[in-house]
Amino acid sequence: MSDQKPQQAQLSIELDEQVAEGTYSNLAIINHSPTEFILDFVNIMPGMPKAKVKSRIVLTPQHAKRLLKALAENVHRYESAHGIITETEQPHVPLNFGPAGQA
């Protein structure tokens, strides 16, 4: 019998310059159906009556749950290194985007 562990295939991930710049968002609108979660990221500017969705991510329910766990773990690590993140009261943002949740 061999004591060697099976080799795991490595995944190469490419990040182009435009995506690497990122997109700022200060509002996430989350919707779901039985088969997917939809995360819309919005940048709301003070005094502006209209805002656009800057990015949309569509996830399976399983990937949404993995994302939730990964975010929780990373927030915990951040707070361990930098202190507790305090939550400020969110201003009421009236949304006319259809049925939605907020984050």
C-alpha cells in the first residue's frame, strides 16, 4: 500500500485590471428564489434621488451559505486583529426596487 496522498489539482484564477479596481458599494439588496440568491450592490450618494445597481452576483443557495460562513469567519479575524466593528444606525433608504431584503 502506498502512503502517498492523492494530489489536489490547482486552480489558476485570473484577475484582470478592471475587475481588480473593484466597485464601491454602500448598500446590498438581497433577493432569493428556490434555486438562487441574487445580490445587487448599489452605491447610494447623499442627496441623490436615484442610484444604480453597480454589480449583481447570482449564487446557488449552497454557495450563498458558504459565502455567509466565509464572511463571518473573516469578520471574526478582522475584529480579532483590529477591534470590534461598531454598527451605526442605518439611515432609512426607501427602495422602489420590488420585494427585497437589505444588508
